[in-house]
Amino acid sequence: MSTDTDTDSFDFDGSALRRKRLLGKAFVGACFAATMVGIVALIALLVDVVTEAWGWLTWEFLTYPPSRFVENYNPANYGALDTGPGGIYPALIGSIYLIVLTAIFTLFLGVGAAIYLEEYAPDTRLTTFIETNIANLAGVPSIVYGLLGLAMFVRALQTGSSLLAGALTLTLLILPIVIVSAQESLRAVPDSMRRASYGTGATKWQTIRNVVLPEAIPGIMTGIILSLSRAIGETAPILMVGAATSMFAPPRLTQPTDAFSAMPMQIFDWARLPEADFQHVAAAGIVVLLTILLLMNAVAILIRNKYNRRR
Amino acid sequence: MSSESFDLTREESDVGGFGDRLARYVFFSCALVTVLTTLAIIVVLVNGAIDFFAEVSLVEYFTSTEWDAINETSFGIWPLIWGTMLITVGSAVVALPVGTLTAIYLSEYADPRVRRTVKPILEILAGVPTIVYGFFALSFITPILQTLFPGTGTFNAAAGAIVVGIMIIPMVSSLSEDAMSSVPDSLRNAAYGLGATKFEVSTQVVLPASLSGVLAAYILAISRAIGETMAVTLAAGMLPQITTNPLAEIQTMTAYMVQVGTGDIAVGTVGYQSLFAVGLTLFVMTLSMNIFSEWVRARYREEYQ
């Protein structure tokens, strides 16, 4: 073995490497800690809401209209009340109706626009403009949509502060998200299916109706439900449109120009009241809202999974 | 492939009958709704603002440092912009470092199983309604601040900034992670081959290579913080003032709009018209941030094969 004396005297600085390793470990630690911030915040939020609501969320809370007096919400007082207990019923029904109407409007407008952009739109400046515009609309703050709804639907079209005005405003708000997700679903339909359909002599509209849409509809539905679950939690737009806070009777779906209340609005109203116990009432309302959100997301995930398995 | 030349998206409608042409127009009008929405937003805001500026001078709006729309005495936008800036800067201080480190962890360090668990959890965080964040600030964050700093009011800018910060973490982390994940492995491997540690690869190769996407995520998140409404209304309060004390009550532009919207100011008054001027200011601010974000992404994008 020929020995080279130079290698023996090679001066390796071990401390620099140790420092590097330590720095690396500290950095991973920091990254991990940062990741935990989000998770811990979510846990803290859920625990906070549930503990505040504990004992205040009853069946009566779901089935009675709101009350001005905080005592009426407390289950301990239920037996001794002149009136019925306080609850979230009109706002709960209002929110559900609001979402049903919004779903109908977005289904037509969102899917229609997506079909145009994916299947029909020529490669022109106008198409690029429409797509850029949709991207920009998605970044407009929700309260600005509220102003739009107030000026355009409530005032100009004279719908008043109604269920209809609220639903139309929410429709415009989630339209950009619905269009983009529907476009993705349409894009996922392989071109070979379209060609096969044209090959049988089908026209474009027949192809879309009989081949493309049936294939894309599960993905489209998932996108719409997820967007609706965003809409149901939105407060600012319906607040500007003029959702009421103390409705004692739920709105009627057959009378879409009636005044309405909705859960986020009702929660906002409770949360800003000074009496400390109203915090529990607001928390109970939030638990109801989050439960409905969870259910909507679960349905969306179910549809998506079923669809993926078929593929 | 020869099929590349066969464009399926054009002109087949000429073949069909009346129904086919009708379908095309119906779908086109659906797409047109989005353009009309933008137009309507601009018309509504500008129209309302013109009415407002007929009563209040632009000079007062942009130079006065006092906002008192309830008594209709002074309409200087700066206290509201200041409130919005306090929340925005504070939330950025929370969300940008946390979101970036989360993105680096998920993209570079976490094993796929951890990533598959953590990403949906962060998505849930992004899906929680903002009114719930407002409640969380009031019932959880503010009490903690009051214990740490006695004298903190029920409504304070710090709680609003923290809660908005938490709210935009998922936005920063998920958009940044997308950008980092799209950096090709050959770049990482080249750095490893030169003897770089994982820390050096993450911070000196991946982060610079994905910088355009990360910056675009920052700008979008900040734009979101500017437009955030319900959480800051509940947490930060309704007192328009220019203060450097983060524990003081403030009012953001959005919170002011809520105040008008809940009926504190009578319809038809100058105070009420100010709604549209403030809305226009907000709209211009967020729109320019969004366009700026898109420009940054396009301008500084690194292309990889």
C-alpha cells in the first residue's frame, strides 16, 4: 500500500460539519413547529367552540326562533319561561333555502359558462379576457359582492332584502370557483370519447349532452357542493344585502321575495352582544353551522370517491 | 400524433341545426355573466362614489386624518386604511414565516403519509367560515392577550391580526408548496452532488427556484387579509383611529362597511354614500394586489423542462 503523507495531514474541520448538522436539525424543528401552528390552531378553535357551546346546544335550540333575552337560551330555564326557549330555527331554515336557491342558479350559470369555455370558446382575445376576468373575480373581497347585491338586486331590481337577493349575490360570489372547477371536470373527459361520439354522427350539442356531461357531472357536483359550503358560511355579502337578525318565522321557499335570516348573520348578531352568556349561544350556533358544513363536505367527498373508483 | 391537428373545440356547431346554435349562445351568455359581474361591480362602486364625492371633496378624503361618518363631520380615509394596514401587516408577520416553513416542511421533509394527513387538515382551516374565526378571536385569543398584557380591550387590533394570520396560513402554505414541489429533482440532486446539506438545498436551491410562486402566494394572501371582513369586525372593533398601539381598538375599511350595513347610518345620507367610496378604495387595493401577484408569477417564473 503506498501511503501518501498528505492525506494524513488533510485538515478536516469537524466543527463546521457539526455546526451544519445542528443548523439543519434546528431548521427541520422550526419547519415542523410551523406546520404544527396551523394544526394546533384548528384544534384550539374546535375545542374552544365546542366547550363554549357545551350544554347550550339542545333540540329546542334547533327548533325555536331567537329571543332577545339570554336567559331564554339557557336549558336550565326552559321550564320557567313564559315564552318558548330561544333558538336558531328561522336562520337555520333561511340558510338551507339560501343554499338551495344558490345551488340552482350556480348549477346553470356555472356549468353553462364552463361548457362554453371548454367546448365552444374559440382561441380569441375575448376568451382569454373572459378567463382572466374570472380569475380576478375570484380575488374580489366578499363584502364588495355584498355592495353589488345591495345596489343591483335590492335597489335596482327591487327584490328588497330578500332570500332571492341573498341567493343571487352568493351565486355571483361563488361563480368563479364553480366555473374553474367545472372546467377541470370537463377537461378530464378524454377527447377520444368526443371523437367517438362525432364518429357516430352526433352534433356538438348532442355530444356534450349525451357523452361529455354524464362523464363530468360527478366532478362538477363535487366542485359545486364545495363552493356552496363556502357560500353557506359567508356573512359579509348577506349582511350588506340586508339579512335580518331577529326573524321569528322562517322564510318560505315559495315566497323568495320574503325577508330572511341566515345562520352566519344570526351568529354575528349573538357574538357581538355584550352579555357574556350570549357567547355560549353564538358558539352553539357555530356548532350547528360547522356540522352542516361538515355534512356538505362529506357528501362531496363521497361523490368524488365513488367517481374515482369507477374510473 | 396526427390527432393534434384535429381541433375539437371549434366550429362544429355550424354542422348542427337550430338547437345546436341555440346551445352555443346560451352557454356563451352564461360565460358573459362573469364579465357583466365585473362591469356591474365597477359601475355600482364608481356610481356610488361619484354621489359621495359630490358632497365630500377628494382632497378631504385623501388628506384628512379623521373619519367620523356617523356625525358626518369628517371623511378622511386614512384611519380606516391605517386599521386595515395594521391587520394586514400583523397577519403577514404571523402567516408568511409560518406558511413558508410549513410549505418547506411538506415539500422537502415530510414523508408522503404525513403530507397526506397534514394537507387536508390545513384545507379544513381554510374552509372554516370567517365569522367563526371572529368568534375564536373574541373568546380565545383576546382573553390570552388580556392575561399577557393587562389593559387590553375587548376589541383590539392584535387579536384581529393574529386570527387573520391563522386564516391565511393555508393559502400561503398550499400555494408555496405547489411552487416548491414543481422544482425539478435534478436541481436538488445537483446540489447534493456538490456536497450541500438538505438545509442548504431547501433554503438555497428550492426556495430561490420557487421564489416567483412563493411571492405570488404572499401577495394573494395579503390581498385576502385586506378584504377580510367578519373576523376583523368582531375582533378589532369599530373605532377608526390612527394608533401604533396594537392592543388598541381600531376599524378597518371592511369593518366600517359592516357598520353601515348593519344599519348604524341612515340610508341616503352622505355617511351612507361613503360606503361606496370605501368599497371602491378596497376594490382598487385588492384588484391591484391580485394583478401584481399574477405579474410577479409570470415575470419571475423559472421554466424547467
